[in-house]
Amino acid sequence: MGELAELVSRAIPDPTHIVWYRGHRSPEWTVTPSGHRDYTPEDERNLTNRFRSRANTRRASVPEYRHYAYWLSLMQHYGLPTRLLDWSRSPLIAAYFALEEHVESPQLDASGPAVIWALRPHGLNSVEGRGTHTPALEADKCRDMLRPAFTDRLPEPGGYMAAMATEVDMRMFVQQGCFTIHSSRGPLESHSKSSQFLQRIEIPQDSVARMAREIAACGFRRGDIYPDLANLAQELRATYPAGTFP
């Protein structure tokens, strides 16, 4: 993994900085949460409230009705578009997501470069005037940025905040997950001061296949990144197709 380490150290020369990472398969993808890509604020509230009203019959334990942080973590975990954007404290986890299709299907040819975004969470919060530390998602200072996802009776404060994740299950623990909250709808890289907290690390096209093999060799496969039985089965089907053992 020397090449990845070199790319990261070149972008983040100070090892004392706390850095979060996010992998993108395509350099065209923006640093924008799924709930802000094609959805309006009305769409967002419709989705969150319908999810909240129907979750109780589908899960043994659900959060209290106004526990916005836990609800959004749960929604994000199950794939509902939200204003949260996933990050990882591990550059290897981010590299897996950037190269996932090549890790799981090594016969594929790379069609272009991949990207890892590196975020200094304390730098983002400082630039946004939200202090120099990273609060937990359920902290009071995050609440004003979360509530407008559920109701239009409260003003949208705007801006961005980095917050530690509420670990709702083993997947978030394994992926070393954390979030940025997006109250503004523009891509994070379009922030006027993004150079103070955000760096783009490009994985060259001719390095994609090699780095994907190295990530797989380090034990980063689908069944480990998504630690549930369905993803374990999917990994095994892809790794050992029929006829592997004559």
C-alpha cells in the first residue's frame, strides 16, 4: 500500500491533523449527500417522515420520535437519501470504496482515475464558526442543522458541520464512519474556503488495478466492509464462481 500512503502523505503533509476520507469511483462525482443531489427540501421531508412513520413495524427497536440524529443515522444506513454524507477515519476504507468494482471484479479494465477526498473536520468546523472540535451527531449544537430535514417550521441555518457518527450497528463500527451535515445544498468543494479543509487525492487510471489488488490482499472485501450475511454471500459468489474447484 506504499502508493496510497504516498498519495495521502503528499496531500496531507502534517500527520498530526485529524483527517477523514471519502472514496469516489469517478472524478466527476461531487462532495454532495444523496438527499441534495436531485431532491428538493420538500422531497427530503416527505422521505424522512414517511420512513419515521413506517419504521416501527419493520424494526424491533426504533428511536424516540424527536431523536433526529439517530433517525438520520438509521435512514442513511438503510439507503434513504439524507443530508448526511459518509466519511471514514481510515484511508484504506475510502480507497476500497473508490476502487470497489475493481476489488470485487479484478478482471475489469479501469476506464479512468478514481478519487479520495480528504477532509480536516476541525478545519471545516472552524471555518464555519462552529468551534474547533468535532461534536457527536446527537449533540445539541448539531440539532438545528438536523431538524429542518423533518419540518419546515424551523429555519434552515445553512452551512456545513463535521460530526462523529451515532454507531447504530456493526457496519458503521467496521467502516470507522463519521458524517458531514449539509444544511446548504451546494457541493462541499464549492465552499469559498474549501482549500483550508478539503483536499482531492487522485488515483491515476494506470494505478487503479494494482491498488485494487493490494486492497483485496489486505483483506478488504465486500463481506468485511459490509458485515452482514447477504453481503458475505455476494462476496463468496463473486470470488468463487461455479467450477472454481473441479
